[in-house]
Amino acid sequence: MSSRTSAGVDRLRADSFGRWLVTIAAIAIGVVLASVHWAGLFVGGALCGLVSVSFGRALLAGAGFGALVWLVFAVELLLAGSFGAYLLMGQAFAVSVVLPIVAATLAAAVKGLVPN
């Protein structure tokens, strides 16, 4: 990363309001991408992790993003009237709940590659 880019990222992390705006944009981009392709979980998780202040917060942001994506999915099923059948799927239900959270959290771990 160039020093110019690094300075911009440092400035963004120091400004709480700007960081919130970028985090909301990252969440919006990730949710839209995740609604059309599973790779959106990784993109959204990584974006949420990169704008976080610390590695621990990045992991929490990734987990939160994954949970939000699952909630959006659950609401879509609820609106379609198939949420009850989804709950009865057993192990497939459990995997579909855990997978977005784990994938987004792992993607947010990219924060560990970027120096503070």
C-alpha cells in the first residue's frame, strides 16, 4: 500500500463519522453482492474488516455482517412463505445459518494483513 493510500486510510479510521459512513456503504455493497452470489459474503466481510480500527473489531464486524446477510435471507424466505419449510430442513438449516457468519468473519480477518 502506498504511503498516500495509507495516510488516507489512517485519516478515515481516525474520523468516527467517516468510518461509520464507509462501514454502512461496505455493508450495503456486501448485502447486494451476497444476494446475487455467495462471494458477496467474502467481499462484504473484507470491506467491513478493512475499515475497522482493530483486528478484534474487524472480526466482530465480519460476524455481524454475516448475521445480517442471514437475516436478510430469512426475511426473504418469510416473505415468500417458505420459512417454515426452511426451519424443518435439519442440518441444511444449521449449515445455512453458520456458513455466512463464518465466511464473513474469515474474510474480515484480512484486516490482519494491513498494518495499523
